[in-house]
Amino acid sequence: MRLFASLREHAGAGTLALQLGDGATVADAIAELRSGALAGLPENAPFVAAVAREYVERDHPLSEGDELALVPPVSGGAGPSVGSDRVRLAEITGEPLDVEAVRRLVADPSTGATVVFCGTTREVPSLEYEAYVEMAEVKIRELAEAVVAEHGLAAIACAHRTGTVELMEPSIVIAASAGHRAEAFAGARALLDAVKSQAPVWKKEHPEDGPPEWVAGTLPRV
């Protein structure tokens, strides 16, 4: 079991082992957790499940050795033959982001426009980001491949921070290049919106006054 963000804090651990009977489903695992590590969690607490780093329904069957993750609301196409060589970066990193380095990854002599989006910490001294790194990187690449195909991009790249991101520092950088500016703008925005709604990444605000608090988000589509 993998737990993240508010669920990890409630359980007091990010990784747990469960013993379930033959034929057990995701719903059975959740019921077991609610009688143990997640006891007291409100019945309407929102989260979805992922098995083998893919979102699944609760009737999904489990096998021995499966990695089951519970994903609370996240804060924030074409097949691989079309997009893979055009997705230059899909990275989750704990290191500071180099905006210019991400831009250079999408440079292409066939393009007339490059759009770079840089999301930064605002209004609070810092934000703390947590991610299901292995799944998030795969999911961002899948989303990027779909955006490349839909908007006819020459290239796209995305890097997202984890850990503490201070005021005015970048937490996400997306660069998109295309033959014309309309496609580049649309592609960059489409990937940003998709990452914010689908990638398992969470953020916690650290205000000057008061305790840290997880930022409300949206449940990914299963």
C-alpha cells in the first residue's frame, strides 16, 4: 500500500503491507484500512485508487504483490509512435528547476514559436510538494503525448518540483514549441491543465501565521 498527502498523515505512514484473501478487490483493501491505519477517516473522504500506477475502479481485483495506492484530490490521444520523440522531458524532481534548460529541450529549427509557462509560489512563504513520483512521471508523459498529437506540437517538456518551494521559486515549468504561436500557447495550457487534474502531486501551504494546510484539489478521472 502507498498513501500520500493527507492520507499518509492520517495513517502515520506512507507505506503499509496488507494481507488479504484470494479474490480480494480494491474495495476489500480499503475496508481493511478503514478498520486499521485509516480508522476514523470520514466516510466521504475523497480519494481514488491506483494499481500498478494506473487509476482503477474499486471492484478491481488484486493479486499478490500488487502495489495499491490511494490518491487524494491532486493539487493541482495518440500512441507512443506519435508523441514519444517529441516529449523531451516528463520529470518530477526535488532539485530547483532550471527554466532555460527546459526551454532549450524543445528548441527546434522547424518552429516559429516557443511558449514557456513557469508556475511559482505566491502569497505564502513556501509551498511543500509531495508526489507519487513513479506514477506521476508516467502520467505526465502520457498526457504530454496526447497534447502533442492534439495540438500538432514540435516538442514539449515538463518538470515539476517536490519538496519545499520558496516564495517566487518555480514549482512547475512547461515548454512547448510549434510552427505557430496559437498551437504553442494551446499546447502548453492543455498540458498544464491536464497535469493539475490528473498527475498525483499534492501541495501544502506554509503560511506566516497558522499551521500548514493541504491545498484542496480535484479527484483524478478513473
